Amino acid sequence: MNKYYGSETMVVYIIISLFAIYGFINLINDIIGKIKVGCSSCGGRLCLYPYPGDEGLEGKIRSIFLNEVTEKIGTDGFLYIKLEEDDPNRKLVEKLCAQYPRLVLMDNLNWGRIKDEKQKISERERVSNG
């Protein structure tokens, strides 16, 4: 009876060790991925320009944030969305903007903000590089 008890516990320890090694490798892989990609102000911008009345817009926005798409592709971490003036989804997107602080509803007034920020960043880089 002792013979079998010892070999069974050894198998359990081996399986647990394999899971621990697998988890550690995944942790290191995730950390390296976040360091390589990362979010930075110098990164790109993710802009969404849906057609007016898009019925699946809420699901698309929520899935982008739940799956951390903006972080994974190396953007600045924000999702910029441009809607037409008479789009019926405007109230829905405004509600989602309150829920997701990294969702930016672009109006005609602040649409140029993306270009302006990019120019400011490139000017700062030129000045710091000498």
C-alpha cells in the first residue's frame, strides 16, 4: 500500500509542477508583451467611424475595452469615435463615455485634436533630440 501511495503523490507533484511552470511562462510572456507594446502618447490612435444607426455599436465598443484592444495594439489607450450629427447612437455613446473614461466622442470641434497632439509630440521629440 505504501508503494502505490508514494508513486501517486509523485505523479500529482509532477502535474502540479508542470502547471506551475506553464503559468510562470505565460506570466513572463505577458509581461514582455506589455513592455514591448505598451501604451504611450507617441503610439497610434484607434479611431472608430461607424455608419449612422449601427445597431451593434455598443457591443463593438464594449468588446474593445473588455479585450484591452487599445493596449494590445500599442495605441495611446483611448478609443476615439466619430459620429454623424444626426446619428441615433449619439446618446448611447455619450452614456458609454461616462462609463469608459478612455472613450472619446469626437465632435467637429475636437476632431483636429488628434493631429494637434501628434504635432506637439513630434515637436517635443525634435527639441529633446537637439
